[in-house]
Amino acid sequence: MKILVAGGSGFVGRELSKYISPKYRLTLLTRSQKSKIGYYDDLLTWSELDEVKISDFDIVINLCGYNIGQKRWSNSVKNKIISSRI
């Protein structure tokens, strides 16, 4: 099964990829090319993404959004986390 993970280089994405990489083929969707991609098999930038490539994946996981590990979760930060993901 092929899985595309957007925002997968962040706090949650790194841990998720560590857990599911032995079972599935993971591709990281990111803003820029990086030399080290951790537990991901492939790397795809947003500029390379098009309808043909998105249809190659069985699952798409979207983890893009406000950084959940950067600050304490005040009401203001909670609102930023939620609004950045919906």
C-alpha cells in the first residue's frame, strides 16, 4: 500500500512514519527537497504534485498545520492548531 504524508516531517509525522514505515511504502510531501528524509521511501514536493501522481497513492494523510510542539497549548494556540487544519 502506498501512502502520501503531507506535513510528515513535523513532530507527529516523524513518529507516525517510524511506526508505519515497516508495513507500507511512504512518500513525504514537502515544500523543498531535503537530503535526509528519515523513514520515508520517497520525497515529493508540492510543485511536483499533480492529479496523475496523487492518484498513485492509496491513502493521503494531511498533517500540515500549526506546529503543535512549539508552545504551550493556551486557548490562542489551540485555536491556531485547529484553524490551520480545517
